[in-house]
Amino acid sequence: MNRPCGRRNIPTILIPFGRHLVYAEGTKTEPLYVEDLKVFISEVLKVKKEDIEIIPVKMNKSQHTVDLVEYAIKDVEKRKKKQEVITNVWVFYDKDDYKDFDKAYLLIREQDELDGNIDWKACWSNECFEVWVYHYFENLESQLTRDQYIKKINIFLKNHGCKEVYTKNRKDLHHFLSRYGGDIRKATQLMKNKDVNPDIKPNPSSGIYQFAEYILAYIDNKNNIVK
């Protein structure tokens, strides 16, 4: 089975968009962001709603990032037994205060190597999702807290004439950021430049760029997509 343009090469003539499962902790921020990206994709491509399925995973305080990854692995196995078509799995997670951040990444990479027909990607954020949001506007090398990121994001928005503020439960986040000067392509390139060592995920950095890069490749080559 041919894997959709994965982590190694993105071909000029693209194969079908594929079916994607997105696993993320909780019901806010990352899941809502991906839902808005689905709208963004549908504005350009004829992508079916079921092509990207978001699976929010409710975690309690005693659970950690590895639990999220293990849930995704078990869920994918169940779906495969039901003969579901799955081409890509994306696991969104933050470092925050969790101690198993690196272990979670290694587990996802191991699963990618084991599962030859499905492309697994770790969409980490070190240390919080706001790292990705901030890089819609500019690069940053300093380590900040979530509150400091939010403050800086809102300064950018205000300077671009926005009277609203960034919130974690915003349902139109990608469009909102784009409307006020943010650029997903900028964030993608900046984060890709930081991801130079597969074993080191510096603070700040985010693997969400891989998801954005996949989408942008299809948008840029929309006339070559196999229907």
C-alpha cells in the first residue's frame, strides 16, 4: 500500500488525501484548532468531512502523555480489525509539566516504524500549544510560560487592529489568526527549522508543523490531486 506523502518526501503529483485520525487531550484548543483547519481545507479542496476524524481523549490528572499515545495505539488497532481505512495518525500533546514527554515521542516513532501502512506523527508542543500560535506571527527562541505567550499573542493581535483576545476555546482560531496578520506558513517554516534533531525537541518548538505542511502541500498542488 502506498503511504500518503509522509515525513520523508512530498511528491509533485499527489496521491489521494487519505484518511486521518487526530488524537488530542481534552475537548478544547487542539481539537478546536484542527476542526477550524478542516474548514480551511474544505475552502480549497474537495475533502470529505470524514477524511479527518478528531478523537478528543479525556484525561484525568493522574494520567500522562504516554497514556494518550497508548490510547491512540489501542484505538487504531480496534479500527483496523473493523477494516477501517486509516492512512495517517496525528497525536497532539503538550509538554507542560509532564515527565514523560520524550517517552511519548519515542513511542509514537516506534509505532510509526512498526505500522508500515499508517504514517504516525507526533504533534508535540514544548511546552504548550501557544508556542505554535505565537509563531504564526514571529520567531522566538526564549522559553516562556503559557501566560507569557498569551500576553504576547494578544499584543500582536491588538497591534493589527483586533479588539478581541486569544482564548483556548476559540472555534475559529486559524481563521482568526490569519485575519489579523498571522500566517500558518510562517509557523510551519519556523517550526520545521527548529526540528533538526529527531531526539531533541527544544523549548520552544512544535511538531504541529508536520500536520500543516501536509495540508499545505495538497493546497499548493490542488490541481494534481487524484480524485
